[in-house]
Amino acid sequence: MHTIVYLFKRKPGLTRAQFSRLYLDHGRLMVRFAIGLLRYEQFPARQVRRGWPN
């Protein structure tokens, strides 16, 4: 089994909601067109709170 990890950086001017939408759509395309793909999982980063963990 192989694990491939990608990190995506949000473009300036793109809202968090827009970026999340693009990220989810990318996953749907991967599942549809990646030949031999058995499983595809997305783990979006959580927003960091200021002052955390204080």
C-alpha cells in the first residue's frame, strides 16, 4: 500500500469557504478519474484559534 499526501495552500483573495469547496470538488474528481484508486480520504485542516492552547 502507498500513501500520498498533498498540502494545498489557499490563494490570496480566496475565502476559506471557497477554498473548502474547491478542495471537496477535487476529491470527487480524484475518485472519478484515478484508475486503480481503492480509497481516497480528505482531512482538511482546522482553523487555529488565537491564543490556543492558553
